[in-house]
Amino acid sequence: MALTTSQLLGLIIVIVIVILVVLFVLSILLIIIRPNLIRILLGWDGLGLVSFCLVIFYQNNKSLNAGIITALSNRIGDVAILISIAWMFNFGRWNYILFLDCIKNDFSMKIVAYFVILASFTKRAQIPFSSWLPAAIAAPTPVSSLVHSSTLVTAGVYLLIRFYNCLDVNIIYVLLFFSSLTIFIAGLCANYEYDLKKVIALSTLRQLGLIMRILALGDRNLAFFHLLTHALFKALLFICAGCIIHNFINYQDIRYIGSMIRLSPLTCTFFNICNFALCGLPFISGFYSKDLILEFISFGYLNLYIYIIFYISIGLTVSYSLRLCYYTLFGNFNFLSLHILNDQSFLILKGIGGLILLVIFGGRILNWLIFNSFYFICLPLMLKLITLFIITIGIFIGYWISNLKRKLSNLILGIFYYRFITHYSNV
């Protein structure tokens, strides 16, 4: 049976995407398997090149600008790794496993660790290199699910986990400061964003800051545990967002999307479960890592700034998650009067139905596999209840922001802030 021109073109596009994703996986394997800076650089450059090709896939001005920002930000990390390679050339080999103790104790070798930290900052999209991750959602949504939420941005975290023994106290405090800024600013921007995929991308940025914070506090096993659980529910969150965008004929503005709970109940159920995992609802995968991180940070001896920023960011997480649910699932149907809602294909529902099992049960399974013994953290009642109190405040603030009326906003918040956060402006 002969294929038409459109079918042949679609087949070629699918083959190109598959090849790029395979190259992406091979680049990840190069970073993970070999403790050699040369091979890490090859995998690092492979990730950047494949990511650039995937971001500019749609070949429009928005995709091109996003691809340029992504490429230039990651080139800084490439230069840092190249300088580390050149410096280790003085010691005869590039296998950094043999020099971990020297890197920690000798200042001439600490330079390698400093440049590796700079490289991981660029790939992990921490401040001041955080602008490329929200821009990278110009890539196709399945690619964003794999690349920009689960693997690409976590390559920097993984590299930092490998070099964790080389970090001194001063560098750890710097990491703690920048991670707290990333968490707060990403949560704040997500409450002001209308693009569905960009809200999820900013949520990914916040979770990366959370992983960085727990790594700076001294527990890399817990950071790796949250890295894996976050990959589970964030990948499914992107896939469900792609299904919603497909149903609304490629509209990504959440002000147009509404009443999805009536139109696609199964997809919305999965979407809500992933949002609950993001907020740390008990006995879902996100709970086992996030609740442990909260208690681990509360158990530490930190200053007031770290505590305030951290708990405010918790409230912002709940706020933008509830705001996203309100607009997309329970809000008014603000789409065009003449529209076509495509039915969900059984293949997509079968795929996300299999992944939802990992979202629900994966956290407990990974907890058994990663930790040899379970954590037991005993805190005062006030510290135990402050998280629940902040979450409750975040729920009310998120609902209040999403449901503001024109008269109330003019009286209290003013017209500028009102236009920023409500769905009556410029729709």
C-alpha cells in the first residue's frame, strides 16, 4: 500500500524524533557509566546538541530563540568542564575517582570541583542560569516529558552527587543560598504564569532547587531519592498536559482551558494525582521524599532566612498547583464557541495508566531500595504542624487568587496586580 506525501512526511518526522531520543539516552549513559571527564564532556555536549535540535523542532521564531538560550546557557557548562580537563592534565589522567581526596584537601585540585559546580549550575538551571528551562518547553510535549523534566536537567544534579565528597563548607553554603533563591523565584513566577507547560517547567525548576538544597545540607542519598520520585510524577504531569493541549487544538493558555473534568475525566484524574504527588499528599510517591526533606531541614540548625524562604516556597507550591487545577479542571469553559475536542486515543490512556501505578507506588518501592535503614526524625509538635499550616494557607491563597472578582481586586490589590494574576485580562 503506497503512502501519501503527508503520511510519508509524518513517518520521517517520527523517525527523526526517535533517533534524537536514542542519541539523548546514549549521551546520558556516557555521563553515568564512566568516571572520566573526557567521556563526561562527550555526553554533556551530546545532551546539549540533542536538546537544541529538539527545542527548535517546530522551526518558528519562538522555538529558535528558546534553542539559542538553551545552547548558550549550556555552553558555559561545557567551557567549565573543558577547563577542568585542562587542569587535571597536570596530574596525568582524567579519572577523577582517583583524585577525590586530593580535590577535597588540596587547593590546586579544588579548582576542578569549582568548575564542575559551575557546569552543574548551568545544566541544572539554577539562578543565574534559570531562564533556559522555561524557554525549553517550546519542544514537543513528549520530548519535554522525557528531556526537560526527568533527565536533562538532572544531569547536573547527578554530576554534583558524584563530586559531593570534594565540596567544602563554603561551597555548600553558596549552593544553599542559590538553591533557596531558585525555589522562591520559581514558585513565585509559577503563580503568575498562564502557559500550561511553562507552569510545569517552573515547577521542575523549583524541585531542582529543592534537590540542590537537600544536597547542600549533607544527604546525597535523600537528594537522589527525590530525584527519582520527581521524575516519575513530573513526566506523567507533562504527558497529561500534552493530552489537554491536544484536546484544545494546541492552545496552552490556561485561561482558555476549563471544565476538563467533564470532558476528559480519566486524564484529569491522572493530572490531579500528579499534582497531589507534587504537593506531597500522604502515601503517594512525592510524599515519601518531600515529607522526609521537610523534616530533615527542620531537624537541622539553620538560620532564619533559610527557614522563612523554605516555608514560603512550600506555600507557593500548593498555591500554583491549586491554581492550575482551578483553571484547567474546575474553572469556566472559556474556549472558542466553535471548537473540536478530540477524543483520547486508547494508546495514550494505556501508557499513562501504566505510569500512574509508578506515581502511586513508586515512592515506597524506591524507599525500600535506596535506604538500608529508615529515617526516624523526632521533632516538636510546633515544627510538625507548621508544614500543615503553611500548606493550608497556600490552598486558600491559590483559590483566592484564581477566583478574584473585578471589584474586590480594584479595592485591595490594584489594577496592575489584578491584571497580572486573573483570567479577565487580555483574554
